[in-house]
Amino acid sequence: MFKYNDYGKSFQQEAPEFWRRAVHFARTGENPPDQPYQVEIHPLSRRTHICHLRCADCHGRFLQRGEGLDSNNYAILLRDLKALQVPSIVLSGAYSDPTMNDAMLWGILDNLRGTWPVKLHTFGINLNPLLRRKIIETALAAPEGGSYLTISKLTVDPEVYQALCHPMQNPELVLQEEEENLKALFRETESLPEKKLNVRINCRLTKINSHREQLVALLAWVKAYSPLVSVRFTTDYFPTLAPEDYRDYFYRELFVGAAEAEGMFQDALEKSYFPRDRAS
């Protein structure tokens, strides 16, 4: 039931009765909840593993994908979810990036407007000025707060970026584009009304990007360009659908355990003087 991750924690806080019923249903198979707590939409699910990057630890190649939907059918889906009074819609990529198809994402944001907050998981590479403006306008039109952008940023070092992310173009230029977009986003969101659009950085730790100096540099970069943005360090999970040779590679070359990651995180926090209330 994802009790210990961010979804589970927000689930328990925002919908405690629904959480209780969902747990009861999971344990007994009796009395299912009346409606989903949250629906996650992957706008690029009809394509074959498409992304800006080819991350060394990505499990997307092992997913079985459906045919997906076109723009008109996404509008119908969101209309039906609205009728069901589903309280939360998350836009993610299932190991791709929902910003890769601007037109598709633009149409989905149009259908979110006025009904749901924006909840978007992405890299920063394609957060261009027009898309940033669209996201902000949709967040401002949400009836309540709760909009957020969770942006994956794994390093500030071009060599590490190349080793971990394998971008489709020059790694230094791609990393520069990512960082310029993020700095502009920080500037554009800091003057928004409180709680209208929360921006946070998510750094997935592997053996490639978890050295102390790299984590300190990442925290220092965020601290230099925004007084508000938080940073969350996470470890990757066991790729259960992967073949055995990939899992062996994953554990040998990439995997960082939770206890080890906690030590790295605390050490980097102290060395960078990053505010503790903005890091987790």
C-alpha cells in the first residue's frame, strides 16, 4: 500500500477514511472504496520507451505497454474521472517524460484547468517558456492549492550526467538547457501565491551520482538559485520484471541501499549548509 513513500503519506493525511477502507480492502477483499484516490496518467504510454535520456538504471524497457490514447480520448477520460469525483490526477511518464509531446500535454492541462491541481513528474529539459507558462496558468486556475512539479535532477556534473543519463545529444549542452529551464522556473514561481505551485527536485541516488562532492554540489546549486525549492534524495527499487543479468548488473554497478544513502545525504547536508527543512 506504499505506506512509507510520499504517495502513501499524503494519502493518509488527505484522505484518512479512504486510506482505512483501502487497507481493509487490500487485506480482506471486502468493501472496496467507492472511487480511486488518485489516477496516474502517462501521456506517452502508446509509444515505445521514449525519453530525452537513456538512464543506466531505467526499467522502462521491461514494461509492457498498452496502445495508449489520443488527445480526444484523454479528454473523454478526464471528463469521466471528473464525473467520478476523483480528487487527484498525476501526470507522469512510466519511465519516459510527459513533456516529450507538448501538444498532448497541453491538451491534458486544458482539461485539468479549473478542476484539478497540476501534479507533474518530469525532467527539466523540455520545460520551455511556453510550457512553463501553461503549467503556471493551470495551477493558478485550480480551485485549491496542491499543484506541484517534481523534477528529476541527478547531478550538476556533465561527466556524471553522461555516465548515468546517456542523453541523446551533447551531455554538457543538455545539462545546460536543463539548468537554464530550472533557473527560469524558479524565478517564475517564487512570486506566486503561497501553495499554488510547489516545486521540488528529486535526485535518484545510484553508485554513479552519490559521491559526497556530487551531492554537495547539487545542494549548493539549488541553494544558489532558489530560496524555496526542496530536494528529495531517493534510492531506486528492485527491478522485478528485469532479467537476471540486468538485476546482477543493477546491484553490482548501480544500487545504493537505504542506510548507505541516509549517511551520504546527512553528510552532504552538513557540508553544503543546505537548510534542513528543505531536504529529505
